[in-house]
Amino acid sequence: MEFKDYYSILGVAKDATQEDIKRAYRKLARKFHPDVSKEADAEARFKELNEANEVLKDPEKRAAYDQLGSQWQAGQEFRPPPDWDAGFEFSGGGFTGADARQFSDFFESLFGTHSPFSGAHARPGRSRLRGEDHHAKILIRLEDSFQGAQRNIQLQMPEMDAQGRVKLRSRTLNIRIPKGIGAGQKIRLSGQGESGSAGGAPGDLYLEIEFEPHSLFQVEGRDLHLMLPLAPWEAALGAQIQVPTLGGRLEMKVPAGSQSGQKLRLKGRGLPGQPPGDQYVVLKIVNPPADNARTRELYQRMQQELQFNPRADWEHYSGAA
């Protein structure tokens, strides 16, 4: 998938005003409309123009695209960085009359159905006087979910300046992270959304939780997974190992004859909940490097004395007749 430079597609500068973008789109849309244009690639160009306009005319999508796009060039191989939209506050207004099915995979990866910008958060039937709800994804530490925490977070919200250009405004909030909250769950901050009009109540702010990458643990629901490196003799003979958990180190017995990939369960040592998650310890046998004469000699003795063939089960297989 290639990165798309929407500014180049519309032929405008990156600091163009919203009015500049509107004029450029109208001019090019007339030129390449399939019903009137004689250009060979009119239909493809017209779809491309619609896609670029869909992003750049929307201050929220444009601000998010600008924040991401400064690191990429048109035609460059592209994959959205993990949690690229974290810390970005948006209203979830969604599409404005366009059919998203006509857009590219690039657009879908950033602003598609499962994106926070898709409009899926809009709440039908609310009072016109009430302020719109806002949404943001935030990254928290696993330890904050395990213990509960009080943290300051910073969010960025797009707004228009006096010249009609999109700028980002930052605000800092102090929030309470509930104990045991999981990825995908939301914290609701009452009255922290858009201001109401004519005396109406403000909207709310919903913070969707994602976890920062952890140096030790992988998360699946409320369960945690930890890779445990073992020396060959620990796996073969068995051992008592001090294993890290979010609640502190815990002594765990590794059975004799353990193999790489084997899983051991520490019940209830995952994220808190009803019931709490478990921690799964995945064994990984790590061989000492043969980087000196003494170590190589030990490996050679093992090769001669153990008569061990790890591929013995393959011997009966002869392939296709």
C-alpha cells in the first residue's frame, strides 16, 4: 500500500486555507468529472480528488493526516504505525455525504469503518442544544490497569485559526484510571466534550484505552503472556525460577523435561476483574553460545555421548511416491 499525498493531488500547499482547498477541489472536479472530461484517466482522477477532498475539507481528518503525513512521501510503502491516532481528540462527525466504498486502501487504513474518524460514535436523537461528545484514544501502562492510577494526559484537538487554517490545540486532563480496565474499554468524562449552545449542557469526552507496549508482557483480554528463557539444564532437570508478575516476583516450578513452547499457568495473576485474568508463562530454551574452545568441547561431548536425534520422528517419512 502506497502513501497518498492529498495536498499534491489537489495541487495546494500544506498550509492552504480551507477556502483554498474548496476552490482547488471544485476546479479539478469540474475538469475530471467523468461525464464531461475527455481525459483518459478522468474516472480514476475524479475518485482520487474526492478522496483527497474528503480528508482535507474535514479539520479533524486533516489534522490527523498532517500529524502522520510529515514522515512520509507520495508513493512510499506505507503501513499505519501502531496507535498513530492516540492522544488525538475528535468529535466523530464522520463522512459528509461521500461513499467511503470508493476510496483507496490507504484511506480505509486511516479513516475507515473501524477508525475513530468514521462517525460510528455519533449518538442519534440527542438534543441540538447539547454539545457534541468527543472521543480520544489514550495509551496507559499495564501497571496502571493492574493497580489503578491517577494520571495527567495530554490531548490534541484541531481548530480553525483566523486565516482558515487548521491548528492543533492541546489540553491536559487529570484522570482516574480504574483498576482492571482493559484495552478497548472507555472512561467517560462528563461535560468534557463540546460546549452546548443556548444554555444546553456540554457533551462528554470518552477515552478509549489501549496499552503501551510492555518490555515483558503481551496482553490478550485480561490474560498476560510472558516469555521465560531457560537454560537447557533447567528445562531438562527442572528448576525453581523467580518469575516477574505485575504484582511482583513469584517463585514458579519448571517441571523436569520441559520443552520450548510449553505453557505454565499462574492462576489469577493477570489483570484484575471478575474473574481476574491469568498469567501464562511460555518456556523458551536458550542455548549458551559456542564462542570459546571450552564451550565447543562441551557441545562435542554432548553430541558424542547423548546420541540424541531431535528429528527422529522424520525418519519414516519418504515424501510422495
